[in-house]
Amino acid sequence: MGFIMKSTCVPKKVIKVLAHAGLLISLSLIYNTVSSISKEISVKIKKEVHTLHAAFAYDNFNIAFKAAQPPLKNCSTVFQCPI
């Protein structure tokens, strides 16, 4: 649960309070877990790259198309309204 809280950007103070209450592991253990998992995944990715049996894709498609369109309430017929 601590790993999920860290990955969803829960504030450190909240994690510390929950850890002090005994509901989570400590913040330093969460950091160690993230570091350990990152190292393991890095090793696995490097092995896959050397076998040439893997393909990687980068998805960073964040485009906002801001086009001004008249609201539907001003349309008198279906053919005048933007779809």
C-alpha cells in the first residue's frame, strides 16, 4: 500500500502518519523498494535489448485541440450544428 501511495503522489506527511500508526511501512523503506524494483526492471530491460526480441514505444501524445465552435443551443437545424 505504501508503494501505491508513493506512486500516486500522496504527501510525505500523510505517509509518515500512517507509518507511525502501523498501517504502512516507513518512507525510507518505500524509497528502498522503489529503488530495488527500478534496478531489477533496468536489468531485465537491458537483457531484452541485447536479445533483440523486444520492441519499445514511447507514448507522450498530449495535444489539446482548442477549436472554437458554436454551442448546440444556437442551432436551428441538425445541418447547422457542428458534430
